Amino acid sequence: MTNQLQWCSVIALLLACGSTAHAADDVHDSVVIVFDASGSMDGSMGGMFGGGVQKMVAAKRALKTVLTALPQTTHIGLLVFSDVRPNGWVHPLGPRDDAKILAALDEDDDKPDAIKPIGGTPLGEYLKIGADRLLGERTKSLNYGTYRLVAITDGEATDGNLMASVAPEIVQRGIELHAIGVAMPQGHLLSKYANSYQSADSPRALEEAARKAVRVEASTVAGQLDGVEYADLVAAMDPEVMTAIIDAFSAYPNHPIGERPPEPKVEEPATDGSGGSPSSAPVVNLNGAPAQPGAVGCNCSGMGGDTGAATVALVVLGFVLVIIARRQRS
């Protein structure tokens, strides 16, 4: 079985090279802004530095400056919780559309597409919506790129229990969660769970906080090893190490927040027809297809864009091997 595992890994990695290279070409960073458009955002930023500027206006100006300065390759999502926007998405996560962003962030509330301050603060619900969308994007990108969820709010969540449930899981899943409290001198409960929390008491501080929170660096993917190098590196690996890596990446935690991970598919072994013991070892399916009766070894056929979790794990393993190889060379 050790040799079979090694050669299945080699074959899968070789077949996956093309799709992995294609995924590398499509790597992008993703940022989702969860924007508070509750009624309290209609109030002013008081204090010594607030200048009496409406909180909604200050937040719109900050986001307009920061989002339009991001690299064009960065995918942006703008998710607003407001009673007048049941859908929430004013800019669905995807390539940046400056016209749509500027229309949503127009300071004239009478404009039809402009965000208006009205309603409550269901922050927990919208953190989950934004995080689930990022997880879906991460699945398509084979876990490459950076994924940030930025909450801009001026009040505590009206669904505090839900927020306290989803926020820690978001961070545990590897999504960076950043929170900005707008004119909240007492801080925010989200600061207990987020990767970072910033308090902004003035328009200038709000813009600086937004700049830090959404900051992303262009993702790069390591150059590819050729097939021979892959095969040599896999063959030289300790089988226990290889198995541990495959098992770790097979977990692929991109299912929706707050839900149980999907149950792994269990393939029944082929039998000799008499109902007794299996006549051969079960097939290793890399594409999720049903095993052929009596088949032995590694089934790598049919690998396409809709790969199974095992294929994804092996693709990721390939990039792990790239890193190992580079360290050995240095």
C-alpha cells in the first residue's frame, strides 16, 4: 500500500499540474466589507476631532478612497445591512466595478443606489453571509489568495449571540476578520474575536483604519516544478509524512459557517461475489466517481474542473512539495 500511495500521489500530481498552473494564473485576493447602514449611522461624529460630520458620510468617504485604490486584481464585495436592502449586496464579491461602488457610496441619500442609514444592526447574520461568500470563493481558488472580512459599525449587534457564535469560527477558518468601531469610545464586543479592532473617532481616523483593515498584498504563486521533480520529491518522502499531509488537507474547511462539514464519501470494497471478504484492495478514487467492481489501485481518470476533495488535497500537496524542494535547494 505504501508504494501504491506514493504512485497515486505522483500520478495525481502530474495530472493536476495543468489545472494547478491554471489556478495559479487566476489567483486573486478577496475583501468583503460588512457595512453598517443602521439608523444610528445618521448621527454625527462628536468629540474634539469628529467635526460634526455624519458617521455615514465619513464612512462612505473612507471606503470610496480605500476601495478604489486597491489593485484591480482584488475582488471586492460590499455587503450592507439595512432594512431597505433585504439582499444586502450592493457590490457582489467579484472584480471591482468602480461605477457601482461610487453609486453606492454617493453622499446624496436621495440617489436611488446610494446607501441610506435606516434599520437595526444584525451584524452576526451579515458576518456569516460575507464569510460564506468568501469561503465559496476560496473553494474555487483552491485556497490561494487572501480573504478578509471587514466590519464597519457604530453599535453593538442586535443579534449578539449569533455574532459571538460565528465570529470565532470565521477566524478559525483562516478568514481575517477586522472590525472598525465608528465613534465608539467604549469599544465593541467584536474586538474579543477579530484579528484586529480599531476605534475611529474622526473622519481621518476612519479612513486610516479602513486603509489598514482592507490592505492586501498581491498574491504570488511559486514557480512550478516539472513532472520529474515532482515524482522524485514524492518518492523520497517518508510515507507517514505524505499520509499526514494528505489527511490534513483533505479536511478543506470551506463549508458554510455554523454548519457541520459534509460527511466524507465511503466507498464499499469489491467482493469476490460470495459475500465474503474483499477480493482486492479498494480503488483510490481521485474524482469522486463510483469505483468499478473489482478494480485495484489508483483511478485517476476523469479529472476535470470539478475535482473532489482528494484531488484538491493532492494539488495542495504539490505546492507544499514545491516549498520543501526550494528549501532543500537553498
